[in-house]
Amino acid sequence: MGSEDLKQRQLQRTNAFKKHVKKCQKRGYEMGLLKKRIGQLIHAEPLPPEAYEHWLVGNWKDRRECRVRDKIKDDWVLIYSVWDEAGNPVPFEADRVDIESQTLILEATGTHADLLS
């Protein structure tokens, strides 16, 4: 394992995210999949196309969403944001540059109905 493999973003979880995780656990969601997706984001690994990673708008401006499971029509999503040291959102094109100075904030997880309605 090279030194590049050890680089990762700083991680923060909002209180809302922690509540949502408990709700997902009660629903019987496979939490290992969420941990895997978070690991990919911490290490700035490219997500598969099926994760459908994209920007959100409106109240969720500067936040991103991706599917937790690698299934096109799945409704379990993760909402997160990535910020640089100056407090600016990191654009996708700078996603894998200087990741140790970036912070990944886990904002919410659940279904679209839970989070975006």
C-alpha cells in the first residue's frame, strides 16, 4: 500500500445524519453498504455510475447526493458536502486534489421521501 492510499478527507457527521442512521438501522437497511459508500467518499474514490452522484439545489444547495446501493432505481440516498479549508464547496473537478485539506460532512441519509419532501 503506497502513501497515496492513506490520504483521506476529514470527516464530520451532523446530528441529523446520526438520527437518520438510527432510522435506517431500525428499517433493517444493510449498514455495511453505507459504510462502504462513506469510505469511498472519505478517500475520494470515483463512485460507480449507478451511484448517480450529483449536486442538489434549493435548500440543499452546495450539497451532493448519491445512492447508497449501486442500483439505478434504488431510493436509499446519502446527502453530503465536501468543503475546502477556506469554507468553499469543492467542485467535482477538484474532488481528488489535495483531499487531506478537504472536509466531508455527512448531512443526511434515507429515502427521497424522508429527506427531500
